[in-house]
Amino acid sequence: MNILHIDCSPRHDSHSRRLSAALLARLKAANPDAGVTRRDLGREPIAHADADYASVLSSPGALAAGATESALRLSEALIQEVERADALVLGTPINNFTVPSVLKAWLDQILRMGRTITTTPDGEKLGLLQDKPVYIAIAAGGVFSGERARQPDFLTPYLTAAFGCIGLHSLQFFPLQATAFLDHEQLAAAQEALLATLALKAADSSRA
């Protein structure tokens, strides 16, 4: 089993990093022989899509001619990391109601028409990747879900749609909320409660 572990917070000891590390530890405890591929977007952010990448994606002729190796190199490497993984563990804060820009930059390289996404004759998008578990650790200073929600949530519906359009539908969200108002003991208890909800899914190692 191979686990792709992604963190997005720029803080070295952030709540989302702690929670994603705890999720990873639980997965590894259940799969002692699992290997881990690390992608730390918070400490080593990838570049946002540049003009060459955008031009290639907007030109079917360039794609067909194969004159795209350099422009698509990063995208291809990131997609292959996802393809090789049997499960993903993602740790992210909520920034201004949605995903941080480093995660958006990663998704912009992963969501690629003709490679991870195709369309039906009537225009419906279909994912080309094999479904696999995606465990998403979220940290928020406020409260964005449940009866006490006081801020909008554009992160979970966006990630559901983004991962879904490439074929990844087995998402589990672990929201650690109100981190700005809880003390250390309360945060630890909240994290343990979230981990107790973890439903380990058998990773399908087959490839489409």
C-alpha cells in the first residue's frame, strides 16, 4: 500500500498538520507495510499555472502534436503521484472560507482535461482516475459546519466536486473547528473524537 500525504499549512506545527499526521499514523497502524509519498505544499509550494501550461491546455492541436513535454512535466508528475497512491491523506486549513492557494495550485495541475477528466457526448464530466480513499483533515479557527456554524463553507463542497470530477469519490472529512477558541486539552479531545470516526476503507490496488 502507498499513501500520498499532503499538507498545505505554512505553519510547521499547525492544527491541520497534527490532524493529518494522526490520520496517517492510524492508517499505517492498520497497514504496517505501507509506504508514504510526501508532498508538502505548505513548506514547498508548487508554482501556479504559467502561460505555457495554460496555452497548452487551451490548444488541442498542441496536445495532439505532442509538443507539450516541458509545459506538462509538473502536471504529469503530480498526477502520477496520485495514480500510484492507494489512499490520500490531505491536511489543510480553511483560508477565507475555502482552500489555500497552494492547494488550488496543486488541483489546477491535477484536474486536466483528456488526462484525468473526459466528457460524455452530452457534456457531462467523467473522472479517469481509479477511485481510492481520500482522508481530509481540516483546521478552522471558526465554526463552518453543524448547528453552531457562523461562517460559510466553500471548502468541502469544492473539494468534493474537484476530486469527484477526476474519479475520486470516497472522501472523508475530519473538521477540527473553533481552534482559535479552544485550549490545548479541548483541542486534543476534539482531535481524538474526530479520529474515532475514521472509517478505514480497503484500498483497491487495481488500476483502470
